[in-house]
Amino acid sequence: MRIEHTDDGGIVVHDRYPPGTVFLKTKTKSARRLAALRVHESALRRCKETFDVINGVSLDDHVSTMTIIGIATLYFRCFTSGRSQLNPANIFKGRPDILECHEWWETVRNQYIAHSGGRGVHSVTAYAVINGKFLEVFSTLVDLLPTNQPEAYQLLFQLIDFVQQKLNEIIENTVRKIEDEYAVLSSEERAALVPLSVISDSDW
């Protein structure tokens, strides 16, 4: 399915729905949860797409570091921000090996990315002294991000792939729940649902 937004704020849905289809907005708890899960789904998909782009491409150290920072940051937003953030205890239930990988990357994020301004570096300042005589103020940058090995990239890719599959299962279950909620609505409740400004491409 492909979706476009029109200039007047409408939505055009392509390649799926027959002419005359009406989209009725639902605001149930399950619907709000699905909306949040779709945001996580988009984040993980962008992570995978980035891996696809850089796969087999030779990157210099700076680009490599910034790429891994971006992917890791986007991945952990699924666990730390927004409604219906993912719970590691549920996602990795029965898979201590994958949970260990997640926790390793969480340590990398917390210590080297999130709390170093997203740069993966730390500035060290010292006095340069010889025989008690002050020479100058010494300052340098230390690369903290321990992800310059190909294995680190592979671990992150496998981690994202696993979470993406688990998220798909959660989304499917949530969709079925919303379907069940619609099935038990009375005719009056269905009539009260507000249509979205959505048309199919065959009507456009």
C-alpha cells in the first residue's frame, strides 16, 4: 500500500482499497496503541534501510561512526520514547542471548552516545608539566565508541531484525483486537464514527 498527502490535508491511498471505501476513525485504546506501534515500525524500517544502503560500501571512520550513532539512536527510541514504548522484558522473553546483545548496545548508547552529546567522544584536559614547571594546557579528544569492528554492526543488524519481527507480531495481534472491537459495535456506534479525509487512487 502507498499513501500520499494532498495539499488540502487529505490522504490518498493507493493499490489496496476498492472505489467507495470509507475510512472511519477510531480512538480506542487499542487504536492509539497501534498508532504508536506504527511509529516504532517506521523507525526500525529506516534502520534496516540504512543498513541496506551501507552494506558493502567502504566508509571512512567518521562516516562509519556517525552512521552507527544514528542507527542506534533511532533503534532505542522504540524503547525510551512515545506511547506504547517497547518493553525489553516482553520483546526478549525466552531469548537471553538477544537480550544480552540489546543490553550491550544499551550500555553503548547510555555511556558513549546519549551522554556524550551524541558524538561518541570525550574531551580530556590536563596540565602539561615538566620538573614542576608548567608548560601549557593539554586537551585532546578520546574516541569512546567501541563499535569500529564489523562484528558490532552485525550484532546491531541482527538485534534490529529480531525486534522488527517481534514488533510485527505485536502489530498483528493489535490489529485483530481492533477488528474484534469493530465487530461488536452497534449500528449507532458505527454511525457515530468520523470519516477520515481519505480517498482511493481510483477515485482521485
